[in-house]
Amino acid sequence: MKINILLVLIAANLIVGCGDETPKCNSDDAKNLVVDIARKTIGKGMTLDKDVRISVENVRTVSHESGLDIYQCAADLTFAKPNMKDSLPITYRVQKIEDGKGQFYINIYGL
């Protein structure tokens, strides 16, 4: 029983350690944060209908600076409602926060 608990704790530590790298351009974490930032930024200048769905599509990794672990990304920010669909080309940069804890920072250009 004690061995099983020890194995579970070791496995949990390995999983937590893997989350310390910068999310890639197409990761769900990065895309969800881009959508959150876009919704808040656009909401300051105009009112979005509640039925507008915002998504990040056609994601491309433009570059990866491995020494600093920074990804430069390009994508289409898509706005969709039942009878309309439009997109806006954006670029964004994903960078891990230096004090760790699995957090990262995103700068979006083109909003």
C-alpha cells in the first residue's frame, strides 16, 4: 500500500514538472487566453452580441526562440454567429513567466 502511494506521488511530480514549459502556439491554453484577451479588448471599444463565438483558427508557428522559450505565432481570430462568419489576421507571442508556476504571458498584435 505504501509503495502504491509512493508511486502515485512520483507520477504526480513528473506530470507537474512537465507543465513548466511554454505552451506552443496551437495549445488549448494559449488559444483560450488569446480568446479571453480578444473578448476583453474588443469589449472595451464595442459591445459584442452574446451569441458571437470567438475562436483561434489556422494557427502557425512563425518562430521559436529556444534559448528564451518564446513562440511567435500567427493565426486567424474568427468571429461567428448563426448567419455570419468573419476573421481577422493576428499575431501573438507566448512566453513563460520567469518565476515559473506554469504561468505564461501572451502579447497579441492586430486587434
